[in-house]
Amino acid sequence: MSASPAISPTQQSTTTRHDWQLDEVQALYALPFNDLIFKAQTIHRENFDPNEIQVSSLLSIKTGSCSEDCGYCPQSARYDSDLTPEALMPVDVVLKAAQKAKEQGASRFCMGAAWRQPKDRDIERVVEMVQGVKALGMETCVTLGMLTDTQTARLKEGGLDYYNHNLDTSEDYYSEIITTRTYQDRLDTLARVREAGINVCCGGIVGMGESDVDRSKLLIELANLPKHPESVPVNMLVQVEGTPLMGTEALDPLIFIRTIAVARIMMPKSRVRLSAGRNNMSDEMQALCFLAGANSIFYGDKLLTTDNPMTSHDSRLFERLGLHSGGSSYAND
């Protein structure tokens, strides 16, 4: 980490800001670890129950054969990742999975489809799924790629609660990871979702070979949106054979934890979700992430196509740490 101006660990603020500058964020990253965690945990406690974790479950409802070239993703048709493509699931199969997730403690059911952009007929099937999941008493989230105004309006009309569309990394590093969709395309989709009145779930992936500055700039993009995302998933790259990012040097776990803490400080009222990569994290690393301000996870043994800790393991970890599930996805203003 490069040297940066010191920030007092007792200088706390829960003001929701949208004007973060690079030098400020680098200064946060450069704090002594204990000071950074103290600052993040203090802000976290001012906005949330510190021992409560919001639990979501994620299902791939349409797998593989994607035309995009995201360097981390085994679902791209361009890579030989041994992934078996699957068509859009029948609605009843999705609802059975949602019911099981609810029984295991999930309060939100997220559905992901490997599309660059869905067709209108696909949206109608997804709306059926959304309405069925909501009838079970669960929050709903989907990630489908880019959307048109008409599609976004239809999802809102259908009762969708959250739309996930990650920025992945900084704008500067983005072209190193993806070339088939621009950064502005992603920002436009987020704006469209927000204008429709759907809650936003948006974060990124770290450990893709990006720099410290790239991680800072990603968080600045998120925190300087007109409204902070209600959910901010922070993913650790899961390296998959056959994808271009296989073999990338592993990220220092302490840098990942720092990223969680800085996200909590910059977006004090958002749920910060510990997402992909948990299967490769020790219980101790996850505990430090919760201490740093992460207060949401995905349950279940799969995150779309990559492994995730078993639900039983998560339950034992929650018990050991004195954590409980529940809560809405956004702090009260």
C-alpha cells in the first residue's frame, strides 16, 4: 500500500456521501489494520445489529452458452470450462428450489441467467418465477444482463424486489476483463433499474489482477452513484479451469478484508455481502469479514456454477460466532 494521509480511527461519520475522492479512499486502505476494522465496525454498529446476517440463496436458472467474454466466467461460450449448458428452468423447478432455500433459512431468493440481454419472452417466464417466489414470502432478486426500458418496467410490475448487475472492477481495468459490453452499458442498466423503482444489488470482484487503485476506484463508482446500492456483493475471484483468469496470483486475504471494511465505511447503510469465494476462505477469514462490516451472505452449496460452503457449515459457523439470520436489506435512514 502506498503512504496516504492519516485518518483518525475515532473520526466516525454515518453521513451517506456521494462525493468520495481517490485520495480519501486510499487513505482508508492505508490505515493500520486495527484502526480500519475499528472504524468500520463502529459505523456498522451505528446502522445495523452487529450480530445479524441477511441470508440469500442463489440459483442459476439458465446456465452457460453466454455470448459475453467475461474473463472470470465459465458460462461464456468462448471458453472450454467443461460446463454443461442448461436451458431456462421450468417455473415449478425454480419454486421447489426456493421453498428449500426458505426452509434452510434464506430470506431472499436470487435467480441468475447467463444472458447478454434477455428476450421479452424470457422476461415473462422470469416474472412467473418472481411472483411464485414472492408468494412463498421471500424477497426476490434476478440477474439477467442488460435490460430494455420495457423489460425493466415489466419486472417492476411483476413485483421484483432487487436487480443484480455488478460493475466487476474499475472502469480503468474493465477492458482487461471484458470486451463485449462497455462499462457505460453497465451504468446505464443500473440507472434504468433505479429509475424503475427496483432496488439495486451491485458490487464487484477482487483478486482479478487489479491494482490497489482499481479496488479504490470500484468502490468510488459504487459509493458515488446517485443512491447507494441496497446490497453490495464483494466477490473473491474463483479461478475456474478454462477461463482466462485461471492462474491469476491469489489476493492477500487481508486486502480482501480491507476491501470489505472500506466498503462498509463508504456505504454505511448498505448490506455488504460476502459473496463468491467463501468456499476458499477459512472460518477465521470470514469472521474477520463480518467484523469488518459484511452482514449478508449466500447460503447453499452452489453460487451459479461455483462451489459455496454447505448450509450446515454456515449454520455451525453462525453458532460459533453468535450470529443470527434475518433483517431487511437496507438500514433505516
